[in-house]
Amino acid sequence: MTSRPVHPRSAYHPIQLLWPLMWLVLLVGVVLMIPHAQTLFQWLAPDARQVIYQRADFTQLLGRHLMVVGVAASITITLGVLAGVMVTRQWGRDFLPLVSQIASLGQTFPPVAVLALAVPALGFGTIPIIVALVLYGLLPIVRNTIAGLKDVDPGVVSAAYGMGMTPGQILRQVELPLAAPVILAGIRTSVTINIATAALGATVGASNLGDPIIAGIVNANNAYIVQGAMVIALLAVSIDSIFEVFQRRLRLHTP
Amino acid sequence: MDKRPPNWVMTVLSIVMLVALWGLDNVSVAANRIVAGSGYASWEAFGWMGVALASLLLLFVLLMAWQPTHSRLNLLSQLAAIILLLLLMPFGLMAASAALIDPQMPQARLSAGAAYWVVLFCALLALVELRLRLALSRFWIVLIMSGVGGLWWLCASLWLDRLALVQEFQAREAAFWLAFSEHLAMVSIAVGVSIVLGIILALLIRRYRAIQRGAFALLNFFQTIPSLALFGLLLAPLAWVSANVPFAAALGIQGIGWTPALLALVIYSLLPMVRNTYVALEAVSPDVLDAASGMGMYPSQRFWQVRVPLALPILLEGIRITAVQAIGLTAVAALIGAGGLGSFIFQGLGQAAMDMVLLGALPILLIALVVDAGLGALSEALRQGASDD
């Protein structure tokens, strides 16, 4: 859903590392500063008795959030790329129309609805959230893997075949590297959505960065909400800017 | 005649459905709203006749899919069997409710179990697959889906009053329709505002090329921020405005409620709108514009009579993406007190009442699918209209 406009190809320069670095420093800074910013948050929530979220440390919440997203992302990437590769092979071609249809139709489903439907099926807690994240995060990766592999020039593949490469070698050394930028764009979309959806997981009993926001809404404590919101937003922006750097590098290395 | 392998997709789907039908619980019965229900297998729920009928239909599909010929007749017969299965499914629930629910217990309720959902899901996948194989037009799919949906609706409203979802709905019918209309109203306002703002911004970007990179980078940046966080970040400044600007408070601007929700929805909607409007206006072929100039059109005529009509399909695509995204985000907005169908989801999660979660989630899914299909069809029709001329 969050595909990006095509930027003109720009040269890679180490200065581009500045953005992710800046966001990461800001993220770490905010996480470390929150416990000491009593006065600031008191001003945001003048009526509240307690203005710093205490139930868990923010470093801990950040760690749990990263863990959930990380586990979900590694499963998603493995399964998604595997599925995309399988349906584009000769023997899996039967499934291609259905799988690509599901991958595009499924993105119509709002992540909240998927999360909500996963709970009756799987129960409360961290595992259902990881399952929901995996299911939803698969779609952009599968779609982009299929699109990327389809875009590979058949002439290049037959040239590789003519050089005596085996199908496995062609896949690993020719097709996947050529499709990599498109696949990476899918992974970026998937991870961005997952960070946001994982935060909603706080409503179904997972303890992560969504927690302070939900607690703040329930107790009408603006300070909690702002603390959670700042850290999630910075996390999402940092990770996205890291992907941006990777994408630029890849675009530079693929013809 | 060439010998072709069997249709693996339909084979796999029908085997999965058969296994689910025989191996998993098909319905569950609970004494009231909160307690966990006890599961019943298919033959206990539907009776042996019902299970035999469903199995026969699925075996027929399996047999047909296994045929090496992929004739149209073969595919059509599979389609007929799947549609028949979908049409029979609500009657299965009716049989289960008659067989398993004690009429003495007014609180007792029936829920669909794992097998039921698996069969429903696979049957819908089979429908998609057969539609693709048969290259059926959108018209037929709409006809089939509205026929099946109509029958389900009829069964649910007339006979399935023991179904948990129906009971949830009946218990809060007024609240449901209020939330439904709130949801649609918020989505329409957000999409409406972002269409106007998006077109203005896209035109500005076209005029002042220097701001192009910056504008897209900023909109991208907003799109990256998770919805829950953006709602939260808007809360503090809006609360401050409402506390310190009397005029704003009189307008109903608050830190929670519809103000931050609408603001966030518009911010999220701007990227797809601006991007598609911009791409749409840029994508019109220069030859066509040349021809228009050659015919003696003024620049303004050329813009309104040539560029805009040709750009319309891509523009509509932008509206489709925006609307579908807004439908999902509005559900999250329920958390900050903006109402809408999401409130059922979060209330249901809070009370561990899963049927209430379904009451919120299923309509959201349906609205998203209907809006997506409707706007997709419109944009396709416009595109065809454009190429016919």
C-alpha cells in the first residue's frame, strides 16, 4: 500500500548514511531521555499523578517490539521469497494466477482486521501477533518477488542456460540478483506495515511500544501517549531510512 | 490432443476442504457470550446426509480437476459445484442449530468452527481460481457473489438467530448502523478532502518543479509513521489548541475524537492522491497534446479537454488506493474515540468477546473489498472508454 514514487537514479554517496544515523541517534536519545524528562511531560499532562510510563522500561519495550518485528520479518521474507520463486518455476506455474491474485487482493484487507481475525483463531499474546504479521507481511513480498522475477529479461536467462548453468545456478546467480531491487522494495513495505501493526498488538495483549499509547488512551494521560508515539515513529523512520540506503546501493549495482 | 497434467490448484484446494470437513471441528456451541464453546465435528453438526452431500460435491470437484482436459465445460461444472457448496453452507448452520442447541437455553449460541472457516476460505479461493481460468468478466463475478451473499443475508436474518454473530448484531443493531455510517462518513470526508488537496498539491508540484523532491519526501515520511503513533502525536498539539483557542473548542476540535482522526487520515491519504494525480497528468502522451495544439486548442482547453480526461483512470486508481487505506485506518481511529466499526473490534478484544470482534472486522473487510472492486471496475471502464475513442 505504501509503494513509493520512483526517484531518478542518484549516485551513492556516504553522506546518505547520515539520515539513518541521525534517526538512530535520535531514537536512542529519546529512549534514554524519557525517564529524565519529568518536567516536560508534566506540562503535557498537568493533571496526571504519574507522567513517565513505568510499567516497563522503554529500552525493554523497544527490544520487544524489534524482536516481534524481526522474527515476523525473517519468517515472512523466507516464506515470501520462497513462494514467489516456487510459483514462477515451471512446475509451480499452475499456482501463479491464484497466488498473484491473492497477493494483490489481500492487500485490500486492513491490517487491523487481519489482526482482529487472528485473535479468535489463535488467542491473545505475542504468538498470534507474529502469525498475523507474517500472514499480512507476506503479501507485498510475494507480489514483488513475482513481479521482479517476471521482469527478468528471458534473453538473459536463456543466455545463462546456453552458458551451461543449471536452473539452480540461474536462479541464484542471475534471476534473484536482477530481481533484488523489486524484492527489497516489497520487503521495505512489509516491514513498515509490520512495525505499525505490531504496535496495534498492544490491544491484544502483547507488550511492546504500543503499550504506553494504549495505557495513555485508557487513563487519559497524554504524556504516556506522546512517549510511546515518539519512540514508535522514530523506530519506523529509522528502519525505513536504513532500507532507503540499501535500495540506493542495490539500484547502483544492478543494471 | 495434447495430454495436460491435472489442475493442481483445484486438486489441492478440494483435498484441503475434504480433510478439514472430516478432520476439524465444524461448529461450536457456547452456553452464553463469554464462555468458551465446545466443538462438534461435521457429522454431529450437519448429520450424515449433510456431510455426505458436501463430500460428494468436493469429490466431484476433485474428480473434475484430476481430468487432464481443461475444457470449458469441465471448469464450468467445477464452478457450479463450488457455487452450490457456498449456497448450501448457511443451511448447514441451520441444521446444526436445530440439532445441537437446546431451545430451553435462550443464551446458547452457535459459532462457526475451524472446518467451516477453512472450507469457506478455500471455496472462495477456488472461485477466484476458476474465474481466472475461465476468464469470466467482472459482471459474472458480481452476479455470483451478490447471489451467494443475498442468500446468506436472507438465511442470517430469517433463520440463523442462534448464530453468535447474528446475536451480537441484534443486541446492538442501532449502534452497528451508527458505527457503520460514522465509518463511511469519516472515510468519505477524508477521501474527499484529500482529493481536493491532492489535486491542488499535484498542480503546484507541476508548476514549481523545485519542490517536487521535497514534497514527495515529506509525504513519504508521513506515510512511514505508524498510524497509532501519528494519532498520538497529533493529540498533544490539538489538545493544546482546544484548551487555548476558544474558537477551536467551540468548533469541537479536541485532542481525541474525530479531529485527530480526520487530520491523520488526510495526511496519510495525501501521498497516494498526490502521486497518482501527478503521474496521471505526466503520463499523457506528448503526441496527443501536440495533436491537440495542432487542432488549435488553447492551453487551458488542452488541459481540461485532453489531459484531464486521459489522466482520469490513473487518478481513479489513486482514489481507490486512498479509499481502501482510509477504510483500514479509520478502524484504528476508534482507539482514540473517533467511533466507527473499529470500536466493535477494540471493545470486543477488551471483553474477550470474539463475536463482537467479528462484527467489527467482517464489515470493514467487506467495505474494503466492495470499494476496491467498484472503483477498480470504474477505472477499467474509463480506460477502455479512452482506448475505444
